[in-house]
Amino acid sequence: MEPALGNTQDDDGTGLMQLPDELLQRTIRMQPIDPALLQLFKCLELTNKRLCNVLRQEILADHEYRDKIMNIFHVPGTNIPCWAETVQPLPIPDDMSELMRIFNENATMFQENTVHVGGAYGYGDEGQCGFDDCFEDEEDNSIYMAVEIEFGPDNLFQPDNVPLLANDMADLSRVPNIIRRVLGFLALTHSYTEINVGVAQVAKYMRLVRVLPHHTMQDVQNALARVEGWNGNEECMMMMEGGDEYESDDNVFFEFHTARTHDVILFPNIWFPEF
């Protein structure tokens, strides 16, 4: 029996790794730039580290190709993560300790004097939290505030954005991972019919943010953008619960205490940017 082409242990020179490095480089560069290409790189590391290092150097020198590699797992033109093979369902905290555990998922990302943004979470069937997720920590001189992030899945799941595959399955590889988590589309494909029938016009999720006395609503927006991978926007898109927009320099501490004076909870929201 003839040895398999991919067998690196053969002695007759027919194994894939017996091919000249130049030919292998050219073959790899011709492959589609998708997660399968990264898997090929991992295999190369195990079988031919020298060739893998040569490829790395070549990729680093080719800015256009390097950017394409780096953007495999991001929505084009943004840093919004996508293309995860599976995603985890959005957690729904039952109490304050669970909420703070979710908040601390991203704690290492931030310097002390910046706005801290926690992990994403949702509310239960009643659409509200069973405890106060906007509160002041007087000892730490900080405010923790839930920010509601909304998006319109009805506009997102169109054929131009979500290709239709065989057997009525939709390709979700370019749908942001966080949106898949919110909607419960945990795999890379989902029934197109179910999407069109079952998706609400507006969906939402929350992130808890920690702010200090000098922070503004624009600071909160910028911190959210860094965590979510959104492109920067100098225009403040943060909105009040009633729909009015905040100004960029609106101080969060002032807004918090003003809301408490009127016996209401500060609950800003922002629309997930188009991509």
C-alpha cells in the first residue's frame, strides 16, 4: 500500500513535509484565511517548527496578509469578536455576589483610575433584576452602574450578513459572539426559519461598570467600546432611560445623586453600533 501523502514518517519523499519549504509556503499562502488556516499553523508547529517560524516572519513582513490573519475572529473593520465555534449562554445573576463575580471577569483589563467594565449578563423572564445593580461604594468612593446595551436582531439577520447554507441553516460566523450569547445561538449555524420567526425586534444585555468621581458618560462609552471591540466614536451615544441623550461631559456621580434625589435609579443605555 502506498503511504499517505500527509504521513511525515515515510522514507520515500512523498510525505507533505518532505516538500521544499518554498513550495509549502506558497501552498499555505493560497489557503483561504479562516480558522482552518490557524489550525494548519498549529500542526506545523508540531511537525516543522523551522518552517512555521519562516512563515511567521513572512506574514509579519506582509502587512496586508498579517491584518487579514489578525482579523479572522473579528467582524470586518472592527475588533468585535466573532466566529467562535461555540459560545456560552448569557448568565443571569441571582444575587449580588453572582453579579460581582461576573463583573470581575474583566478586572485585569483595566488600570485603577479608568472606568472598569464587567462581563455581560442578562435579566430573568420578568426583564428586571431582583436586586439593585446601581449603587454607591462610599468606602471606595466609586459607583457601580448597570448599562443596558440594545441591538436590533431583526435587521442583523439578513442574507447579506448571514448567508443561507444547505438544509435551511444560517451561517453565523460573522455575527458577534456576544449577540449569539444573548439570543441563545450557541453554535456557528442555526435554523434560518427559527431565526426569522423567533427573534425579537430589539434585544438587550447588561454590563456593570465601576466609575470614579471624575468620570463622564463619554468615559463610560469609551470603556464599553474597548471591551466590546466597537470603533471609537467622539459623539456621546449614551442615553437616559426615557430616550434623551446624555452630553459627553455629563458627570456620572452628579447624574447618580440627582437620580437618587428624585427617587429614581440611574439606568443608562446605548445602542450596539452598526457594523
